[in-house]
Amino acid sequence: MALLARLLYDVQKLDLEIDAAERESQTLRGRFGETEDLRTARQASASREEERKNLAARLRSLELDLGEVEDKIKATEKALYQGEGQTPKELASLQKEDGFLRSRRGEIEEQALETMERLEEASRQAERLRQEYEKLEATWKKEQGGLQAELEKLKDQFQKLQDKRAKLVAGIHPDALDAYEELRKRKGRVAVALVEGGICKGCGVDVPPSQQNEILRGEHLVHCSNCERILYMETQ
């Protein structure tokens, strides 16, 4: 029985390592995927780029409008310079049209200038945000690669622990394993408590000398009278 208690204690040490590996694995998996900072940076970059495109389209539209107005002004000026044969009313109408077109040209030029300034600023900001996003994305990809490498290493470690445990439990009676597993579920994953200095390390209660002798004799598994865990003492 002393050997059985020792085997169960060794199984527990492996199980605690396996538990730790599983927790670390879950933590690593939780860190996979895009971060909020990355999503925010991408959204900001895309939004400013969309603004830049809209302003560029607006500027092109204004330039086309300006070209059309310029053509109409030239046609009106030509008609005015060639005013022979036109009635005073027709000449007045042409002059009024020319004035309107020139006013419209001024409005379009003012709008185009304002749009051009906004476009230049939006282009600068779009480029800055794009570079910030790409830098953040590169860092994120590098971190993701590192996480994947850590996870693969952890999976290998986990498998080795499982293989080692399988060999160890092969020599333990199923009833003893069942009792061990049941205690692990009830006792915070710790079924076997080490006795040191006459104290159960599982709950801190004194273990009487008589019970310590029972543990050392190994005639049967000894449980703590307080926490019910299997007790194990290491011999010198």
C-alpha cells in the first residue's frame, strides 16, 4: 500500500502538470484572433480612405462642371463679340447669361479649392492611418505566430505528460484510480496530501503519530480524518 500511495501521489503530480498545461493552453487559445486595437485601427484607416476617395470624386466632378462652364463662357463671349444682327434684347440676354456663368465659375472654383484642401488633408491622414494600421498588423501577425509556436510546444509537452501518466496508471488497480479521481473532483484537484512535520499539507490538521505509522506500514490507504484526502509520507 505504501507503494500504491506513492504511485497515486506521482500520478497526482502529473495530473497537476497536465491541469496547468490545459489552463495555459486555454489562455493561449484565448489570445488568438484580432485585437480590438487592430480592428479599430483598420476601421479608422478604411474610413479615412473612403473619405479621401469621396473627396477625390467630388473634385473630379467639380473640374468637369468647371470645364463645362468655361466652354459656355467662351461660347457666350464669342456670341457677344459677334453681336452684329442681334437685337438689344438678345444682347442683354447674352450679357446676363455671361454674368451668371462667370458667377457660377467663381462658385465652382471656390468649391474646388476648398475640396482640394480637404483632399490634401484627408490624403495625409489616410496615409498616416494606413501606415499605423500596417505596423500594428505586422506586430499582431508576429505575435500570432509566436502564440502558435507556444501552443505547438505546449501540445507536445501535454502529450508527453499524458503518455507518462498512461504508463504510470497501468500498474494501479482500477478501484484505487476511481477513488483517486473521485477525491480529485471533490477536493480541488488534490486527492493525495503529503504529510510533513506531522501535518496534513492538504488541510493543515495534525496527523497523529499512530496514523503516521499506519501510513509508513502501508497495509492500507490512510485518509486524513479532516479533509479525507489520501495521506502519503516520503521516507528518508
